[in-house]
Amino acid sequence: MNNYTGFGAPVMLFLHCSRIMGPPQWSDMGMWLQSVMLLLVEHGLASCPQECWAMYGETIRQALGLGDDQILFTGLAIGYADEDAAVNQWPVPRVGIDEAVDFRGFAP
């Protein structure tokens, strides 16, 4: 349920686009969103992308006064991280880049 309160974040960003846009533009929005998230970290802020909002796109569209021609892509909670919160203690193991990417034609 904390997703729907933005985990207590003081700011919620909702990213939307025209319905005529397709998967290539959704990829662009994902890259834009990651850039915003990295810039937030650079400025001492934390963020949490929240795809859960996409299930309620029509409700969010109405609340924000967006036309029927818009589709909700995602929400993004923005604020200061609560490092002691249980959700921020969840281990997120990562593999090395050499396990995730196959470099061909040059050495990393």
C-alpha cells in the first residue's frame, strides 16, 4: 500500500505521453526517467519509480486533467530516503557487467 502514498515522499511525478506513441517512445521515456533519477541523486534526493500507478491510468489522467489522448507511463516518488525503512534494507544482488553484457570486438 505504501506505493500508493509514494512511500511518504513529498513529491510525485507522473510521466505520460500521447497514445499515438509506441514502444520506441516508451523506451525513450524510460531513458529520460533514469536520467532524472540520476540527477536527483546528484542533488541529494532519492526517487522510486512506481509502475503500479499505470494500473490506474484513467483515474490519474482525470485527477491531473489530462485528455483522453494521453496514456500514463509511470509515477515517480521524489524525496529524501529513509535509510532505516525496512524497504530500503532489502538486499538487491547485482551481477558484474561482464555477466550481463557480452562485449564483442573490443576489450572492456
